[in-house]
Amino acid sequence: MAVFVHGPEATGLGPEFFVERIKQGVLAGDKTTKISETPIELDGYKGVALEAENPLIHTSTRIFLVGDTVYQSMVTSPVAGNYTDTARFLDSFRLIPRTQK
């Protein structure tokens, strides 16, 4: 699980930019191809599920944008033996509101 807090105040770039950069990063590996990209929702927040693989590795990634924060969860496994609990692991996350200090 990765959390990216890069609001426009810090970078001058909107959080949507970082969602795209994360997707590009997943697909940037040598001989990596996108298998699917599906809009999803978790706890009322919109996101995307991205499936990709190269000749050796299969990657299942979910990316969610919550305000100025981007959350990414990912499972990688050998192509020859996908991790059977991928969906259960990715479905185990919940997004909860952040408290302001």
C-alpha cells in the first residue's frame, strides 16, 4: 500500500496528475502490457483497477483519489502462478476520513 500526499500547494500539480503518473509507472516496465483498466469505487471514492503483466510478472493495482491524497494498493505475482488471494487482499482495504490537526 502506498499513500501519496502531493497537493497543488506542494507541487503546483493537481492530484489527478499523480493518478496518471502512478498508472504510467505501473505500465513502464520492460515488455509490460495493460490487460485492463476499470473504473471502481471504494467507500464512495472513485478509483481505477489496473491489471498489467510482462512475461514474468502479473500486477493488480488499485488507485484511489481522496481529496489531495492518492492511495495505491498493489499485488504482484509470477504470471505462471497468480496469487489466489489477490481480490481478497485488495478488497480488505477501507478508506476512512483523515482528521485535521
